[in-house]
Amino acid sequence: MSFVLPEPLVFAGRMDAAEEASWLATLRLAMPAETIAPFRALDDDARQRAEIAIVANPDPADIAAMRGLAFVHSLWAGVERLVGELGPAAPPIVRLVDPSMSRVMAEAVLAWTHYLQRDMPAYARQQRERRWAPLPYRKPETMIVGLLGLGALGAAAASRLLDAGFRVAGWSRSPKTLPQVETFTGEDGLSALLAKSDVIVCLLPLTAETRGLLGARRLAEMKPGAALINFGRGPIVVATDLIEALDDGRLSHAVLDVFDEEPLDPASPFWAHPGVTVLPHITAPTDYATAAAVVASNVSNFRLSGRIPQHVEAARGY
Ligand SMILES: NC(=O)c1ccc[n+]([C@@H]2O[C@H](COP(=O)([O-])OP(=O)(O)OC[C@H]3O[C@@H](n4cnc5c(N)ncnc54)[C@H](OP(=O)(O)O)[C@@H]3O)[C@@H](O)[C@H]2O)c1
């Protein structure tokens, strides 16, 4: 009896040696029956036979050099850079959908929503001014949190916010039904959501449609005094328009984890703006072990069924 060994899984990423070694060790632990080799360790024949590449910010030339790939599995949830760099001829791109990441993101959405609900930016300011001035308490059930994006992360955030007593509304591309969440779609739906929400949380992917979505016109549609949390991608919000909306008091505060350029330029006005909380893209980092488990499950299903996991739709861009 003879066994045909599956082709090695190829690991392709631009990172330092220590990070690559950590990834390889974690992936090998999650998939002991698989051989996992870095792209550079394979000869051209092996590269041509490769079926699956596991990638973290790969060199696009490396992916193009593997002409038989059934799919490319990203270790990140946001794949706009990969989609852009690999272009239309790319093999199917599977992004990371990790329930553990959704939980961490939901925790962050709740934490920063409470930060705004409990007026922490104002109390921090008052402390610096040595000013003792209690503000009225706002009950969560009097506040509407509007989620832009009701995907893996948005849906998890919705249920966490509901558990904490907030009212939740959400906007997505296709119509969605989520328990106790008022849902919207389309241009008018976005206007309605922006107008009623006390806090807007952006959990959209960056695509041709969402780039610059939150510019002057949309920010002006937000409820006066509302706050914005952007945990999606920086270029979804027009930075200069956001600063204007904060400067003239239409918006009360912005919590930003993502920016047009990262790390954020030391000269950016966001750093010192009293209405902005800057976070260094930390809300829901990829966890090596849980990400490797997700990849392992997708690889094993593919080995058994030949079915390519759910992947990016080229026309939608996510
Ligand atoms: N800051 C961080 O640490 C961090 C960590 C992980 C991810 N992220 C970001 O979060 C994003 C979302 O992740 P996810 O896993 O939740 O993605 P997802 O499951 O693909 O969900 C995306 C959601 O956005 C909606 N959407 C996309 N384009 C739209 C449009 N043009 N108009 C209206 N709705 C639109 C989708 O609508 P449908 O439901 O109709 O498809 C879906 O509800 C990622 O792409 C990444 O950029 C950030």
C-alpha cells in the first residue's frame, strides 16, 4: 500500500526571523500531520506543486511564483493590502475569521464605549485643570451605539453591547437580522443610523466603497455631540474632516486605533488633539495559537473535501 503525502503548506511573510520562527512553531503544533515550509526553503518544483500558502504580509512575487495554489490563507482579518498587492489574477484569498479575535474586539468596543459613556475624556481634562465638576450619569439604555459593519466583528460587538444594556443599531451591505439590533442598509440607511447614534463604531473593511466613506458630508449627518470609534481601517475616515468636526464641537470625541499611515506620524494633529484618543492599532491583534487553530481547521476541511474556505469576493473587495 502506498500513501501520497500532501504537498507542504507554504509559509510566506515579510517579517524578522524570530517572528517567522514563532509562526512556524505555532502552525506546526496546530497541524502535526502537515509539513510546513517557508517559501524560501522550497525549490521551484515544490513551489509549483504547492496548493496552500499561509501568509502574513507576503511578497506578492512569492505568491505569483506559486502557480498551482488553490488558496492563500491570511493570518490577518483585514486583507485590503493583500487584495491590492496580489491583484485580480490572485488565487482565492481566505482571511482570518477567528472567534477569539471577535471576542477581543467585542471587549474593546465595550471598553471604549463605556469610556465615552462614563465621560472619561472630560474627567481626564478636568483633572488636568484641577476642576471638581460631576457630570450627569448617562444610562446605557439611553444611548444608541451604531455599528458600521455587522460581520464577524460587528456581530460579536453587538451582542456584547446589548448585554451591557446599550441600545444597538447596525449598518451592513446586505440586509441582516440580528436579535434586538435595529439594522440598516444603503445610503439612506447610513444617514438614518448616523443621525440616531450617540456613538458610531466603525468595523468596516477597507474597500473601494468604504474608502473615505466618513468624510465631511457623513460626519455632518451624525447626531450633534456624538462620538466616533474607528477600529476598522484609517482611510475609511477622512482625517482632516474629522478634525474639523471635532474642532467646531459637532462631534465630542474620537477613539482611533487605525490611521492612514501606521505608525502615526509624530507630526499628526491627532496626537495632541483634546478630542482624540490615539491607540496604536491594538484593539484585536492576531493571536498566534487561535489563528493557527483556525487555519488548521480550514486546511483539514480542504484536505477532506477539496472545498475552498469562504474567501474574498473580488467584486466586493472583502
Ligand atoms: N483594529 C484592529 O485591531 C482590527 C482587527 C481585526 C480587524 N479589523 C478590521 O475590521 C474589519 C472587519 O472585520 P470583520 O471580520 O468583521 O469583516 P467581515 O466579517 O467581512 O464584515 C464586514 C462587514 O462590513 C460590511 N460592509 C462591507 N462593505 C460595506 C459597504 N460598502 N457598505 C455597508 N456595509 C459594508 C459587511 O456587510 P455584509 O454583512 O453585507 O457583507 C459586513 O457586515 C476588517 O476588514 C479589518 O479591517 C481591525
